[in-house]
Amino acid sequence: MPKVSDDHLAARRGQILDGARRCFAEYGYDGATVRRLEEEIGLSRGAIFHHFRDKDALFLALAQEDAERMADVAANQGIVQVMRDMLAHPEQFNWLGTRLEIARRLRTDPEFRAGWTQRSAELTAATLARLERRKAAGALRDDVPTDVLLGYLDLVLDGLIARIASGHTNENLSAVLDLVEASVRSPASPGLQAGTTSADRWDRPRS
């Protein structure tokens, strides 16, 4: 039997994750039954669970994929840019509304909670490191501990995810994120001037 190439395996894995993302977004975690996953992905359950042990493993793989992407943005451009990306492409993140649905499992299922925490730790670490660098550079307010700033931004992120999941996104949310940026910026750091674009905001890397 010919050996399946790594490219083929990667493509199949991507197909499964993309379909699962759509299925979780439309039906929620509990509603994303194996039958619906088969229909949305276009593969049999045998093919799907050849790559992923079960639905939990598939769900957590999506969490890992998003965490890696968001951590890369957070490390280089800040967590607020992660939120701006969510606003620009809500269809890529609306499956995260299932976070509300799985809150009970996060409280009562230690194994599931450990898997979720492991995958979100990378984003938290990247955000914290970015905040500490910006504070050391004098760009962030120094009257609030860094871990408190992190908690504040996490709350905003959770609220944004809830809005995206409910389909309530509008232009005002971009202005809200401008306010969030201003609220954590050091008073000594220059604010946004008239005509400033998003590329010039404080949380983007400087040349």
C-alpha cells in the first residue's frame, strides 16, 4: 500500500478542522453531533476520528490552532490587535462562542479543563510578555500591576467573543477597542492624533 504523504495528511487534517469549526459555530458543542460533523466535514466518522481521538480532541485541536495564531499576533502586535482581527473576520472565531456552553465542563471535568488550560496558556504568556515589554518601555500605565492589566484585557476579550458568538458586531466595537487601548496607555505616552491609522497605534511594533 502506498505511503500517504505528509502534505496529504496535513490537508486532510485542515479539512477536518475547518469543517469542525463551522459545525461548532452553527450547532454549539453539544449540538455538533458526529452525524453533523460528518456532513459538515464531508468525511466518515472513521476518517475523522482516525486523525482525532474523539470530539473533545477535535475541539481542543481547534483551541490549539487558534491559540497559536492569536499568541503570535499578541506577541508582536498586542492582544487588542487580536481583538481587531476577530472583528475583521468574525467567521473565523464565532465557534469560540462554545466557550460559554462548555463552562460547566471546565468546572467539573478536570481532564477537559487541563486540556483547555494548556492550549490557552500560550496566548496568556505571549500577552503578559508583551505587556511587560511595553510597560518597561513606558508605553503602559505603571500605576496598575501587569497581571491586573492582563485580567482586564482578558475580560474584554471574553466579552468580545460573546458578542461575536451572538452575531452582534458593529462599528462601535472598533471604537470600544480604541477606548480600551487608551485606558491602558501611559499618560506620558502620546495618544492617537487626528488622522492616525490603526497601523500607528501604540501596540504595534515600531521600526
